[in-house]
Amino acid sequence: MPEDLLTAALRYAELGYPVFPCTPSGKTPRTEHGFHDATIDPEQIERWWSQHPGAHIAIPTAGLLVLDIDGLGNSWPSDPDQAADLTRSRLV
């Protein structure tokens, strides 16, 4: 699993999305300046994930549309019709 996180972080960076590590149990950045430290530099990303192999991947959201679907009362993620609606959206 930790290797998958590093691989995914590197892939996001390759696609041009700066990343930074967050705690696995929440959304707390593992870097000194939080999202301001986000980078697409593969060497920095590899250093971060070697220091924190189970870190979640975070991406600064400036300029992005973010859909937050977590929460126990939210049926959206498990409803196939609602999930299909997202695939009808235009992605750029």
C-alpha cells in the first residue's frame, strides 16, 4: 500500500498536480507550510513518502472543482445512478 501511495503521488505530479503528504488519519499536512509546500518535483515527493510511507496524498484545491462526498449519512458514493452522473461531467 505505501508504494501505491508514492506511485499515485508521482503520477499526479506527472500530470501537473502539485502534491504534499497528509496524516493518514485526517487532513493534517505533514509539511511545515502545508499546501504551500506542494510540488511536482519527483525527488521531493520521494523524500516525503520515504519519511511518511503511509501518508495520504493531498492536492491544493485552488483552481479546481472539489466534490467532497464523505460522511456517514451521504448515500451518494454507493448509489450507482448518482455516481454515473459524475462521468457525464466535462473534465478539462
